[in-house]
Amino acid sequence: MDTNISTNTPVTVIGLGEMGTAIAAALIERGHRTTVWNRTVSRAAPLVAVGAEAAPTATAAVAASPLIVVCLLDGAAVDAVLGTIDADVRGKVLVNVTSGSPAAARRTAAWATAHGAKYVDGGIMGDVSRVGTPDVLFSFSGDRDGYEAHRTVLEGLGTIAYYGEDPGFAAVEFLSQVAVGYEFLLGLLHTFALVKAEGADVAAFADRVAGSIGGYVPLVTSFGAAVTTGEYGPDLGPLSVQAALMDDLISHRESLDIDTLRMREVKRLMDRRISDGHGDQGFSSLFELLSESRPDRRAGDSAIPFGPQLIGQTEKALNALLQTVLSGRDLTEREWVSLRLASQLDEGGDLDTFVAGRLHDPDVGLLLASLRDRGLIAGSGLTAEGTTLVAEIGQEIADLTGAIWKGLDEQETEAATRVLNRVLDEARLLLRGSTA
């Protein structure tokens, strides 16, 4: 790497953790007049000893340079610092390499624009000890003019890449690259557990896996092309052939008490894709099931945390789907519940008492009378017409909501069942206590 690049650009580094310190050291080594600031003042001392200037405040640090590199612990720390320099950033270029989400990058970019600054977001992949060498990868996105104005300075930090003017794209790149690594490595560790449980040599197996990884390179490229175009060839082989392996893969892991979550997900997706008529396509086509019916959260919306709001909104959404079916049958929800209860009553039971004890409706007598007048119930249960109607509505509901349940993992469903039943039991206990 050329270490004789221009020294005309002063640079400020805000945040002197390990990575911030390494960035400042690389800039000093390349001859840039480097100003540093950190809340813990003592962290600046080693850098001052090799030529940095320590600013007494964040405001003074910003004033010292046209290029401000921010490298802090997290987004909250970034927001806290930016709140102290909002009157001082006009005309500056902010390069924020603090790890964060795409949504956070877009919010910070909007803040910078509103205060007259150019904003470039960044991500860093590599060992801190290698900052200043090509071994560390810096991804950038955001204001193109700001990036180009200081590209030569940024090249002194490592291998750099620019992903476009959307300030969130650098975070997309960083988080996605890290995610690929974690997904692969966790699967690898589970597989090592399986190999070890069978008494085989894990180290020797690891060597063989390392030797075969190169074969995945063209596969990754072809998967990317397939997802982009929506044209899925047989890649690893037709799903109808691959699916035959899944039961063996799952049962093998179960026999050794090894995690089966991901293998069950693969089986579920394969079975679904095959049942939808795509058994001739390859593994890459599973992407279609991962992306269907997913809400677009790019605008920064976040998932509703588990609690009363999530449970209530879920109930309302499912109830709205139920109403869609019932409205076509000229039934109210209370009438539908009454018909379902009537279908569950043992022969010879008292229908009115049974329904009243569960529906808790003072007008249950009138409700049942209406259903009798329509020929849907008689005596202690459903008529033939009522039985047919209940079955037809049940099938309509299953058809309408089937996609919801098909997309859920079996183990996740079991966990949700346990949690929601616990919530229901506790709520009933509270209710009984409040009415005692």
C-alpha cells in the first residue's frame, strides 16, 4: 500500500476504543495531521505521543478538521456525541464507522443533511491489528461527493469499497457478510458435534471440509443470479431428489441429540416447494418461500416486541380474516362460536346449558333460537345442514390462513404454544382473583 499519499488533509477521529485508536494510528503513520477526542481523556495519550493532537472537547475536535471519522461503541454513543456538535458540523464530512443498522445509518444521514454536513456510513471487517493494510475491508455508502473528496485518505486505512448513495447500504453489506459467516460457522459447529458424537476424527473432517469450500464459490454466484432473475435451475439437483435425504439427516441428528432446527427448516421448505409444483428446481428456489408475504420494514419499522400489544394485534388480524369468511355465510362471530360448541357437545347433553356456560352471553337463548329457526341446530346438536356448514367454513378458514401456519417452524410453534398458554393461564388466574 502506498504510504506516501497526500498529507494535506487534516482528520479528526472521535472515539478511541481499539478500532478508533488503530484508525488514528494509521492516519498519523501516513502523515495526516490527526486530532483525536474521547470521553476518557487518558486514551488519547499514546496517540499524542506519536504525533496526534488531543482536543479538549468534541466541539473542538470537529472544528479542527474537514473530515470527521466517528468510531464509537454503538448507535446510542453516536447519538450522544452528535447531540453535542450539531451546531459545528456544517460544511464537514462525517464518516461514521460505528457498527449499526441500515435504518440507523439513514437516520444519521438525515440528521447530518439537516445540519449542513455530508454523511458517509461505513463498516469494518478485519482484525484491528491489521488496520492500515489491505487485509481490513472498509465498506462505505452515502454522500458520493463526500466520499470522493476523501477517498484517498480512506484508502490509507485498508481495502475500501463504495456501495452507493443510500447511506444504509454499507451497513447492509457489513451485517450481511457477518451473518453469512455466523450462519455457516454455527452449522459447522453443530456438524462437528455430530462427527464427534459418532467417534470420528473432527480435525481430519475439518481438513476435508476446508478442502471442499472452494466448490461453493461458483454456487454462491449462481444462487445470487437465480435470486435476482427469479429463474431457478436444478443447481444442487432437483428438490424432488434432494428431499429424499432429509429424513435421514434429521433422524441421524436426533439419534445423537444434535440440534435439528436448520435441517427441519430445510425439509419444511423443500416439501412446500415440491407441493407447489417446483420439485424440478434446485435449492436456490427455496428463496421464494423465504421472501413471500414478508412485510417491507425498510422504512425503519421494527417488529412489535412480545407482549400485550403483539398478542392483541395478532388476535385482531386473525379475527379480521375470520370475519371475511363469516360475512360470506351471513353468520356473526357469536353464531359461529355457538355452532362450533354445538359440534363438540356429547350426544344427549343440554345444548343451551353447554353453550351458555362457555359463551357467557345473556342473550344466548335468542342466539340459539335463531340458529334453530335457520335449521342449523336441533335438539342437542347440529343438524345435517349445520354439520355441513361448520365443515365448509372450517375448510375456508384453513385455506385462507394456511400460508400463515405453513411458514412456521415446528419447534418455534411448540415454543409459542407453551408461552401463549402460560400467558393465558396467568391471565385467567388474575381474572379470577380480581372477581373473587
